[in-house]
Amino acid sequence: MSKLVTVERDPVDGKDRHKVTGMTASNPPVAYTGTAEFTYSGSVTQGLSDLVRINEIPVALVTSQSTLLPPETVPPAGRHSGPAGSSFLPPAPAPQPLSLVITDAPLGMGTPNAAAGSALLTINGVKVLLDGDPIDTCSGIGAPAGSRVSAQGQAFLTCAV
């Protein structure tokens, strides 16, 4: 089986978990502190190969990083902002918390998981990142569903796994 090699700007999508705090909409308001799950939608943007390019696009390595797409952190529409939290632990009291804020930082960076990268293909001794490799996103306290990179910037260079 072979997988596509990933390159700069390939998408990284999944879920991660963050510490949050907020207040319920009840009268009187009740404080809430716990964790919540968030959607991660980003792309590979940093730590790319200086030596190898595919169609003039730098190849992604296990030393590369992803960043969230800019609108993802902006409330209320951003899916990686306090108001978009779900799967609260402990369960949030009804009604759901308002004005939630993510309290752990930094927010938005992702790094390839220790299991990521090709066992066969390296550049200067660094493993190349492949389609479907796991990415540990943000400073989150665990990735319930995990995030993965998807090769979309090129469609012809593959590597045997």
C-alpha cells in the first residue's frame, strides 16, 4: 500500500479538547469550569522542507506544524472558539454555558504525532509526512477523535508505507 506525500497548505482536520470556563444563562448565573471538545480545521504551514518541493510546493515533514485557519478562532462562527464547545466534562449544567472561553494556550498549533511519518522516505534524515498521518493539535488535553493531515496539494508522488 502507498500513500500520497503531503505538502504545504494540505488540510489538517479533526477534534481536540481544551479547558474552558464560562457562565450559564440561568438566573442567577452559575459558573462552569471543565473541558470541551472543539473542531480543528487548519493546514500545514511551518517547518517544511527547504530542499524538496513537488510542483514548487515544499514537502511536509514530521517537524512541520499546522495552524488553524484564521476564521476558526473568531466567535461566534469559529468552530475553535469558546462558544463552539461540545461534549463537556463534567457535563455542563442546563442551560449550556454562555460566553465560554478556552483557557489553555497556545491555541491553533498542531504537530505530527510520534506515529506520523514514512518509515522509508526521509529528507535530510527527517521522515516525510504522509496522507492520513495523525496530528496532535493545539495545547489541548487530548484529542478525542484526533486530527489528521490530508494530501490535497499534489496527486502523483506516493510513498510505500
